Amino acid sequence: MSFRNSLRHQEQRTSDDSRKGPSRWSHCRKRGADGSLRPHDADPSVLDDGDRDQPRHADSRPASFTTPESDGPLPRCADWGSEVEKDELRTDVRRDMQRYRRRILVNDFSERERKTSSGSSDSRDSPIPTEMETDEAVLMRRQKQINYGKNTIAYDRYIREVPKHLRQPGVHPRTPNKFKKYSRRSWDQQIKLWRVKLHAWDPPAQEGSDLQAIEEIDLDDIMETESGASSSTESGTSSHYLKVVKAPSSTPEDSCSGTPNKVMRIGSEIEGSFDLEACLNEVKENGNWLTS
Amino acid sequence: MENSGKEEYKIQSFDIETQQLLKTALKEPSTVDLEKVANVIVDQSLKDQVFSKEAGRICYTIVQAEAKQNNANVFRRNLLNRLQQEFKNREETRGRSLQEWVCYVTFICNVFDYLKVNNMPMMALVHPVYDCLFRLGQPDSLQNEEEVDCLVLQLHRIGDQLEKMNVQRMDELFFLLRDGFLLQEGLGSLARLLLLEVLEFRAGGWRLSDTAQKYYYSEVSD
């Protein structure tokens, strides 16, 4: 705390706290963050308001005086926007954890009652609390990945189309449970698969889209060729992808689009038609649609 | 609806085009340039004292609307980063214009009041707000009635919340205010009155006792 106190007393003399230039220890370093040599005569105490006109390094971090955590190290993200987002993520995760713990307890309790009567056991959905993932950093990272998936038009359409009680395991994508213990690789893979599955609910591609040429195709053809496609020589991803298409057969126009869109929901539907060729092309030009 | 909307958010001082921009931002945030909206709001807050006292509310509404419409917080991020920029330049701002400085403090405190994260005040703003209040409690600021007035106003509005987030700094702030009240030479009588009142206010648990209320406010007509 004394460190911060002395910082504040400095405020009167210079606005060192608020300087936009290199960090407070940068004058000790020979090279700046981008690798270029620092000028030898750079006087750190002169780094005050006068510096504002100088171009900032790409990753220059203003010294952070906004540490909410009292004596911890300076936060890595020093801009308020990111800090608040991180804060929000953390409080979301904590609140989720409380809810989850409560749910486990309730489940365990009712399970015990069921066990005594039916002798069955089902530990799939209720891991013992001691085997629960509780590391906040891990949970926050996982939640962020889940948020990316949930912030898509595809997810929005999915949850509107398939209410929870109608969801079939294996057929309908299911959000990975961040509270279960998984290795990093396992978790990342689950997320990847989940997101691929969600693409089945991408909105149809726009006409005149600059991403791929669009061809009108009757969706019924896709359903029929599905069995043919899975035995085609395309890579496994393609057949997996097409298999997923079959799932929401109730509303064909909502299923697989030519170019999966990772766009944010903007509240308006994009109308268009299905492009099988584009689907198959994705497999070959793998990076293309991901970065569109 | 038009007039009550203007009244509620106090956007009468903007030109028509900007008013329209804001009204759209309030309903359909994703359809407008939210960075521009944030800048427009911050710029106006720094100029217009009336607006700076209530701009937090319009910010809150836009944040909520954006979260609901597409689960994003572009506006909030832009607003906060702009606020941070102004915070870094606050000493220069103060040197250039006391009015602008006072408006800034009013605005950031208003944002702190309205913009909550999971029903909690934003942690990232706690220290900056304190930093501003500490600045207002410095000897040179206490000489200016505008600054003292601003200081006590903010403490009335968000003092209790601020204290909950960090008691120690509030204690330190009030050491400063007591010193100012007792020892500062050249302090105007209004400044002393305001300081005394806020000292009593905090001592009463962020509430003024009835007798103190009577003492300080019984003769105030509005």
C-alpha cells in the first residue's frame, strides 16, 4: 500500500501515474517493447504530459494506478474497458460456481434418495464437488471460450429452434461443462467440436456475398446425398460436417449454410440459399472461411 | 414520449442530429457507431454541467440495450477507455479549465453510480474516482468553491458505495478534509460550511441527522 501512496504523492509534481509512455521501469531497459533501442538521453522523469505527442509503442502500457486488488501485482490489462470486462467475467464465473455447487448438492441429495430405492447410480452429470474445477483463471478462460460460441447468430438460432427439453444427446450440440475436470487439450477439443456442431444453425449465406460463389441448390438434394457424401473421398471433416446437417431436418432452410458465419448477432436475419459446393470447398481451403 | 425522453436524459442541449443519434443508440445500439456515441456523450459531459450530473443514466441505458440486443459491450468499452484517457489528462484539464475538470469528476462519479457489473460497482473505477476526490481535497482546490462544491456533491451521491469498495482510502480522504477544514488558511466560509456538513454526513453513516438537516438546509428555498 505504501507503494501506491508514494505514487499518489507524486501526482502533484508530475502526472507520472498517467503517463502514456513506456512503463515505469522502461528507462532501465535498453530496448523498447518493439525491440528498438531506447535513446540514451531519455530522462524518465521528463515522461510527463509533454510526451503525449510522441507516437506510442504498439503495446505500451501506461502505468496502472487502477489496481482494485490491493497489494497484488499490476494487472496485465491496464485499460478500463478490458479491466471491467475481466471483472465481469470473474463475477459471472463466481456466481455460476455458487449456482453449480448448489445444484450438485441438490442432485446428490435427491440421488441418494433414488439410489436407496432403485439402486441405480448416475454420476455423469454430477461430479463430486471435490472433483470440480475451481481454479478461477481456468474457469474464466473456459467461460470466455463458451461466450465466443454463444455470441453467434448460429447459437441464437439454435436455442430458439430447439428448446432444452427437446434436445437429443449426440444430435444437438451441448455446451461443455466448464466445472468438470478436463485436461486443457480435452477441453479445447470439446469446444472446437461444439462450435463446429453449432455451425449447422448458421444463417444461409447472403446473395452476392464476396466470400464464395453461391449456387442455388435444393436442400432435399443434400439430405439425399448425405449418405453418399459420407462415403465420399472427402476428408473426415466434410462427412462429419454433412452429418451434422441432417440433425435439424425439421427446418431445412435453417441448417448448414454455404459459409458459416462467426458474426455477432445483429438482430436481423440474413436470407440466402444453400451452397453445397462451398461446403465441400471449405475442407480444401480450410483457413478461408475461418478468417472471413 | 419525445419530450419525456429528452427530459429524462437531458439531451436537449444537443443538436437535432445528435439527439437522433442518441435516441437510436438507446433503442438499437448495434445500428449506430457506438464509439462516436461514447465520444459525443463524454464531450458534452465535459462542457455541460447539467448533463454531466445525469449522463450516467443514458450510458446505463445504452449499455443495457446493447447487452440485450446482441450481448456486446462495445459502447461500455469505448466509454470507459475514453474516460481513462481524460483521467490521464486530468491535471492538464484542470489547469486549462476548472469547469471542465469539475464536469469530468461529476461525470465519472455519475458513471460509477449508474454502471454496475453484476450489481456491483466497477472495480476499475474505484481508485480513479478516489484519485479525483483526493485531488479536489488538496489545498489549492479547497480555495475554489466550485471544486469544494463538486467534492461534497460526489460524496453525497456515491460516498457510501465508494466506502464499501475501499474503506481505507475513504478514511484517508476524510483525514485530508478534516485537515483542510481546520488548518487551511484562506478557506471561504462557504467552503468551510460544505466541509463541515460532509464531515457530519459521513459521521452519521452517510445520512444527515434531522437536527443537522435543519441546521444546514432549513433556510434553503429550493
